[in-house]
Amino acid sequence: MRTWFITGGTPGGFGMAYADAALEQGDNVVLTGRRPHLLDEWAARHGDRVLVHPLDVTDAQQVQEAVAAAEEHFGGIDVLVNNAGRGWYGSVEGTPDSDVRTSFELNFFSVTQMLRAALPGMRERGNGWVINMSSVAGLRSVPGFGYYSAAKYAIEGLTDALRHEVAPFGIKVLAVEPGAFRTHAYASFADDAVNETVDAYRPLIQSVRSTMIEQNDQQPGDPHRGVRAVLDAMNSATPPHRIVLGADGYEAVKGQLADMTAELQALEAASRSADFPQGS
């Protein structure tokens, strides 16, 4: 029996899908969120196997307190799922600086805080899993979501380095890159006004917002099926380093990698010409 610590426990999202899947296989779950009262009914159905804990992942002290509570309640954390996050839209030039910093605090720096809090216990026990929820936008940047994409690209780089650093301690690390999934993530865009400071980009950003609102509840991805794919990957004989979720995400990443490979090969001579001549 393992204990899962999952951030971003919003009903209908990936966090709860992970929690349900973990419970189905007999594990314990610590599910966290900024509004834990929304999880009361769900938690009541599972009794002592579930601990719901309030957590703002951008608050370093709350992170430490939540991890300590989980370790005290269940004896340790075996699987950390860094799922909390959300998107902000705006142009690279015109997104207000406050929104840029808020985005990185939630989508990147909160992950580093969670890792620093949970990894000591995993290292001491000599095993564990870290699941970092990235995005297809972390492999293929999306116009209008440049800073969200940048934060997810940063998660990708962090995850690759972390995987090598913690492997000697028996800890495995997986990056998960969903495409468009039917969570409540898109619903918030209807409440967000366009906060673009450069008028030249306003038509683009308004179009992005409208598209996201129209796609709400129409996304092809099923969070529960996506999580089952993640668990299958974790339980495979040779767990992968990353997994893209959703047919739309797969096609987007496949196209991105094909374009990058073609360009890399086309510029091979230029790349190799930048070295000192052999024998120099």
C-alpha cells in the first residue's frame, strides 16, 4: 500500500482523477487544495484512507505543514503528484508583469517547494515516485500562452535533471504532458477579462479567450482514462521519462518533433562548423 500526495484537488480535475485511481488500487491519498471544503463529500466516502488538507502551493510554510501532516498521518509519502496550476493568457510583450510572476509562482516555483518538502522522506526510505504534471504546451509553445508555455518548458527541464539526481536514491520521476482534457480548467477563462497592455495584440488575445471558452466541456481528453495511462506507465517494466496524453496532444508533439528534427538535420553542417577545426 502506497500513500499519494496530490496537489490541485479540484473536483472534476486531474487531481481527483489521480486520487480515485490510487484509491481503486488500494492506496491511501492525501488530496490538497485551496478550497478543501469542496472535497468534503468525496472524502466522507473513503474514511481513514483519505486525508484532505488545505494548501496554497505558493505558500512555502503551508507546503511544509501539509507534507508534515501527511507524513505524520500515513507514515510517509510514496508518490508526489505536482498537479496544481492554471493558465494565464496574454502576449509575451503585453502581459502585465504581475501576471507573469503569479503564473511562475504557481506553475513552476510551487513545484520546487513541493519537491524540497517531500524528497527528504523519499530519500530516507530509498524509494518513491514524482509525477510532474506538465503540458503539451511545455513541448510546443502556444501563441497567447507564452508565459504558461515558458513555465511548463521550465518544468520539463527541471524534471529531466531531477530524474538523474534522485535515481541513486530509488526515486523515479515522470513528466506528464496532457493535451486538451475535459476538466474545469477552461471554465475560468469566462471570468477572466482580457488584461492585455498592448493594443496591437488585443485581437489575438480576445480570439484565444473566445476559443478556450467555446471549447469548455468539449475537450476530447478524459482525465480518468488519462490517469490510467499514467499508472500503466508507472507500473511498466521500464517506466518512460514522459508520457503525452490525448490524441490531439500526441499529434501536436509528433509534428513539433518532426519539424525540429528536419530543421536540425538541414542545419547540420552549420552546427558542426561552429567547432574549432580538428587538431586545434
